[in-house]
Amino acid sequence: MQPLMRAGSAASAGVLSAALPKPSGRITNGPRRRISRAARRGDAAPERRDCYRVAARIGKPVAVPVRDPATAARLAALTHDGMQDLMPRPAALAASAAPPVDGAAPGGVAAAPPRRRRGLFYGWYMIAGMMGIHWYVSASFVYGFGVLFVPILETFGWSRSIGSLTALFMQPVGGAVGPLIGAFVDRHGARPAAIGGVVMIGLGIMSLAFMQSLWMLFASFSLVSIGMSSTMGVGFNTAIVNWFRRQRGKALGIGFSGGALSGPFVVIVVWLEATYGWRESAFILGLGMLLFGLPCAMLIRSKPADKGLNPDGDTDEEVVAMGSPVEGGMTSGQALKDRNFWVLALIYGVLSTGISGFMLHQIPYLVSLGFSREAGAFSLAVMTLVSLLGRVLGGMLMDFLSRRDFDLRIVPALLLAIQMSSLLVVAYATSYWQIVIFASLFGISFGGMIPSRPVLVGRLFGLPSFGTIQGLTNFTSVPFAVLAPMILGLFFDIQGTYFTGVLFLAALSGIAIPVAFLLRLPRGSGNPFLQTQGAEESRAG
């Protein structure tokens, strides 16, 4: 009786290759799903938990990740008859066997055709849910709070500067909890983090309706900030990088495009405030977040295995043909000691200076140049809409470069160059069309930054601790994001103009361009921590 599992160098790497004789009947989707569910529940035998994918593909050379050495020894000792004991009984196989075809041997069964994709990949339903949450939060709070801002200040007699501190306060709070949320996501998954985040955002917005003092305003903003970090920050990024490999950048770009579509819907917030007042509007918007956001968050699953699927919607046959990936990577502690982490933090910290710094002062700066407030608002709308293209095209560019083993460092360097160019254009702008050029370039840089960072984090550090590392990179950007608007305001207070401050941000972006090429990216498309063990290696074993 020939051994079922052949262990050699592959076994020492934690992978066993299996090449099983084809049985007399084909394994249909029903038994395969039952084995998969039993393995996920953990109530099956250890052999079944670790080799159910092999059992579901008898006759296919695949690679099976085995974490436990004792389980590896049991698998290596199994024979074909032993594997058959793990499978559904012959009666079940006979019931699901394919009908004989012309030319088949007596008593034989025709080989099963390759299993095809059925409908839309579930990962895209998740992306739709993420878009919905991003759209609602942006329309009701990120952009919509500006409608409630002035009435709140007038009610309590607060100054504009005091009120503006709350917006700056959100960034350090969200950044500080990012690593903690990332660790939670790595341990418990993205779904509970997203659901909890939606609840916190909804309650945070609703609590504005009961605000009586300044500390309550800060508390409400803190709750919303933590919720946004749990959903649109670490939670969504982690779920997307787990569900997509070849289309990871594209999925990230589309998933975070909801905010770019929210601008026109701010008029609803304007109508609510004019009709009911700011307290009632805040309560309605927060309640709407719970009613709309929770169903969207319920769509999220942490990993495709939770639904019995493969990343990118690949069929089992395609996974076998490409080789079964074995995930690995750095821990958060190892990442903090790696030069790539700090180079990446510097690159995206500088990119965030333009976004957080100039966006806050964009309309006042254009007004100081002699443009109308309407022109400033229009430039902000153009920037937001163009950022939609930047998100989607930037993500697709990351996928394109990854598949062809091009240098991914080109992307952050290009984003820095575009941001520098846009700031130089607006610094010397004298006509309306120059403002449009600035807004378009700035939107591309802003949008491209969103999908590129998670892709690079996954490429550089792997996926096991992705949530924690992503949260840490977000946290390192906080000082840049907080200091940038303060620096612009300081230049204006000293010189009476934003000109020198804008040139300073442009110079900072230019200096950071060569820093992008200090990243040490291993060659090879995709995640360098993905090791494929396929048919060739199983034959070599």
C-alpha cells in the first residue's frame, strides 16, 4: 500500500503534498461543503481538519498547510485506504456519482468537469457594503458635520478656533487606538470590529443631540473616531487583503470610493438642519447610521474560508493549478525593527501633510488669492470626485505592477511627485483653470494614497499581523497630519499669506520622493511571503 502523504523538504516547511488515486466516484459540492464546514467548526478529527481540502480533491496534487508536527506525522503515515476512511461513505459517493458516458469502462464513472464560478464572488458583496458605510459616514459626518458646525458654535458661543480643535483631536485619537484595533482584528477578525465600529459611529453622532458642554463634544468626536478606525481604518483594509490577492489594489480602491460619491448628498444634511435644527438632525443621522450601516457591516467576513471560498473567487482547480499558498510574514514587533516600516511611515506621513494640511485651509487660501468662496468650494468638489479615479486607478496600477514584477516603489514616488506638482500649481495660481488643474492633480494623489499603503504593507510584512501593522502605520502618520495644518496657520499668522507654507509642503513632498526608493521590496509578484507548493514540487518530493 503506497503512502498517501509524501513528506520531504516540503514537510519540513510545514507543507505536505498529496497525490491521490482517483476514486470510482466524483466528490460533488455537497460532500465537499460538509467536509469544509466540519473542518471550520473544529469538531472533526485532526486529520480531517488539516486535509479536508485534499479529501475534496482526490486525484489532484495539492499542497496542504500543516501547523502541528504530530498531525503531519499522522498524515504522512496515512495510506489511500486511510484517507478513504475520512471521506463520505461509498453510498454517499455512489449517490453523488456522475452518470456514465459513452465510452466509459463498465462500472466506471465519467471524470468530473472543472468546477466553475457560480455568480458574483462574495468578496464583491463585501466591497459594496464597505462602500455603503464609507459613503454614509462621509455624507453625514466627514463632510456633513460642516453644516452643523456653525449652528453648534452659535448655540454655545464657542469660537471657531475652539471648534476646529475637535477636528484635529479626532486624528490622534483614531491613530492611537489603531494598533489596538489592529491586534483585535488579527485575533478576532474584521467582522466584529466593523459591526462594533458602526455602532460607535452611530452612537457618537446621536450623542451630539444631547451635548451640553465642550467636553461632551470631544467625547462624541472621540467615539466617532474610534468607530471610523475600526471600520474604514483597519477593519476594512484587513478584510480586503484577506479576500483578494491578484485584485487586491482594485478591491481596495473600489471599497474606499464611497466617500468620493458622498459630496452631492450633503444637501440632505442641509435640509435636515434647516427643517428640524442641529440637535434633531444629529439624532436622525446617527440613527440612520445604525439602520443603514449595520446591514452593510453584517456582509463582512474576515476570510474567504469563512464562506468556504478561495481568494479572488478562484475555483479549487485554479488554486491547485497555481499552487496552494502558505501564508507567512512578520509579527508587529519584527516589523517595528525593520527599516521598511519606518521608510513607509515617512513616505505616507509626508503624503498626509498635503491631505490633512492643505484641505483644511484650501478654501481660505483660495479666497486670499482673490477667488470667490464658490470657486474654492468647486475646487474641493473637483478634488473629491477626481480622487475617485485616483483610488480605483491607483489600486489597479498596484495590481498591474505586482503581476508583472515591476518596482512597486514607483507608486509612492509618483504620488509624492503629483502632490508636489499640485501644490506648486496652486501656489502660483492666477486663473480659474489653474485651480481646476490643481484640484485634479491633488485628487489623484489623495485617491492613490488610499489603496497603495495597504498593498505595500501586505507585500512588505505579510498577512498574519496585517491589522496590527496597518494600525501602527496609521498611527505614525498622526504627527504629520496634526502638525501640517498648524504649520500652514503659523505661516499665515506671521506673514499674512499661505504662500510660504504651501511651498514648504511642496518641498517636503519633493524631498520624500527619493526616500520611496529606500524601500527594500523583494522581487516576485504578489506577496513575497506566499510560498506555493504545487504539482511539480509534489512530484519532486
